[in-house]
Amino acid sequence: MITRSFKSLFTVLVLCLTFGLSTAMAADLDSAKASGLIGEKPDGYLGLVVSDAPADVKALVEEVNTKRKQKYLEIANKRNATLADVERIAGEAALKKTLPGHYIFKNGEWVKK
């Protein structure tokens, strides 16, 4: 069980690592989110809002999710937590951080926040 103070510190660490992307990648990510092509999921990963997204957007989602999973595994190992716990906490943080008008996956469907 993760304590509240650990969870708060952990959330900050996950956000820093997860969203500490290169400027170019962050710009592409922001653009794809603003365009409604991708969104945040409660499992801590990005998802395709539209199945027919361009190949470069699909590649971006795959690249970001691969990097996120690597960071989540590092955090889980350092904190003696499970990957599932890290993913859940990161997902909660990402959903909260998502800008209004961008998509989140909620109750089995994509909705605008």
C-alpha cells in the first residue's frame, strides 16, 4: 500500500519524468492532443482517439508510451512498487493535468475534458 505522502512525492516524480520530453517531441505531442488525435488514458499511457490517425502520430504515441513504460519500470524498481501502481498514479496525474478541450479516456470512451 502506498502512503499519501509517498503518493504525492511519487506523483511529482512521475510527472517530471513522464512529461520531461524533448521540446520538439512535446510540441508535436501538444499539437496532436490539441487536434484531438490522441489523449491520455488512466493507465498512464497515450491512446489514439481516432483510429485513422496519421502514421507519424501513431509513431509518436508508440515512442512516448515506450519511454513512459521505461520510466515507470525504473520508478517501480527504485520505490519497490508494482508497475501497475506506478501506471495508475501516473494516469491519475496525467488525467488531472490534461487541458480542457483535450481528450481523456473515461468509462470506456474518449471524452473531451
